[in-house]
Amino acid sequence: MSHQAILLINLGTPDAPDAPAVRRYLAEFLGDPRVVELPRLLWLPILHGIILNTRPAKSAAKYATIWTLEGSPLKVHTERQAKLVKGLLGERGRKDLLIDWAMRYGNPSIPAVLDRLVAAGADDILILPLYPQWAGSTTGSTEDAVAAWSRRRASPPAIRWIEAFPTDPGYIGALAASVREHWAAHGRGDKLVMSFHGIPQRSVDRGDPYADQCRATAQALAAALNLPPDQWLATFQSRFGAAKWLQPYTQPTLEALARSGTKSVDVICPGFPSDCLETLEEIAMECREAFLHAGGEAFHYIPCLNERPDWISALTDLCLSRLGD
């Protein structure tokens, strides 16, 4: 009899908001050829000679502003989501399913958790990377890590994937409901800005579907909210390095909106199902300050889906549909 399991995977986080932990995390993250697509002979001396000596302290200070008593927000939310999906699957009569979670970089690692699932009897594992839109640097890298683990085993389990869900009705419905609830509680801004994590433009030019999937998510959310084109826009954040990345860039766009007379904005990050450094610090702090400094009057950040019941239900539905139940 087959023993099925579900593994939720997120990007990762340092173990602590200090420079040594951030250095370990960045070395693994920025050392991935999927993340920085430069020749190794060129990139690794820059990474180890410059970046890992200068960036960890700055990044640690940013992590410290969002760290909770339970730890990194990304880790806390991912763990809670796995527990809640397990509970909902149990309510739906699937207590037989093993549920776990892992991080692509940092802990708990993908190989360690896969080993644990196999030791518990799993021979059919459904993997759901918690990235609604597929990119080589996120889902592609996760697929690489799982494939490498499988190659090391004499008899690997069957692996299934949910590779992306950019317009999944449950996911879009949960996003739309979160926006409506925010509007009901705080009023409605002049524009809704949907900020997605950026990737280099050259990745898209080489065929990465990420940009198209982000725009599909944005269009679906705008349609669910009945927003006309002049009331929303999609932007891209977290640019790294000097290369051209997906545009328009989030912070410059917010500054331009403020300078052109937009008084209030609502900002949501539909590519992040869990709040993390890029949403809580970069958007809710840095971009808020930039918008207000440029002349804006009200900046509202709409939190990620995190543990919303409608999102947990959507996640559970996604898993069950792929398992054929």
C-alpha cells in the first residue's frame, strides 16, 4: 500500500538575526547558480571576497526589525501553514497523509525533511513550493535540490509536483477577500499596487515564465476586485545588483505616484503567501517611508495570506486535487 506525504517548501531564512547566521544563509542562497546566473569564476570571488564580508551585518539589522519571539516570520508562518493544512486534511478524512515543511536554504533543509518522510514510510511525496508563480530561481532551484536528493538514494520515492498556481481560484479568492477586508477596515486607497519579487530581465528573455505568471495573477486579482485599469498596477521589488530586472520597480513607482499627486496607496504582495523580510521590512517600512517622503499621505500595507482560513483551504484543495482525491 502506498503511503502518501505532502511537503511544503519555502525559500528560507537565517537561523538568527545576527551577522554569522545571515552570512551562512547568504553563502548558500547567493551561491546557488539558479539565483545568480553569472559564471562561477567571476561570481564566487565577488561573493566570498566582498558581499559576505559587507552584507551580513546590514541584512542582520534588517532581520532584527521583523524578528519575533518565535523566530523568523517566514519560518513561523510556513510551519503554521503546514500544521493547519494537516488539521484540515484530517477534518476531510485524510489523516493518513504525512505533512511536513522545509526550506530551500537554511533549516530545516530539503534533504533532511525528505529523509524524515521516507523514514516515516512515505513512498509517494507531493511537493508544493510556496511560490504561486514559477521562476527558475525559486521553484526551479527547489526542483534541482529534490532531484539531487533523489539521485543519492538507491530507491527514491515517487515525487509529484504542484509547480505553480498563479490563477488558482482559491488563491485568488483569498487574496481578493484580504483586500476587501482591508478596505472595509481602513478605507480604500487611490491605487492598489501589487508588488512581486523581481528577477533579472535576461532570465525572462531566455524563457522564464515568471513575468507572465505574475501579470496573470495581477489581472486575476484585479478582475476579482472589479478594478478598472487606472486603479491598480503591478510592480517588481527586491532588485539585486546592477543588471536590468523586471520593471516597473516598486519603490521608484511609488515615489513617482506620490510626486504626481496620488495621495494614498494600498500595497499587497501576491507572490508571497507568507510575510517575510521582503514584505515586512522592504515594503511596509522602506517603501512606506519613500512614498511618504515623496509627498504621499497614506500608505497601507495589506498583509500576506499567512494563516487565513480561506488560504489554508485553498492550499488543502490544491494538494488534494493533485493527489487525485
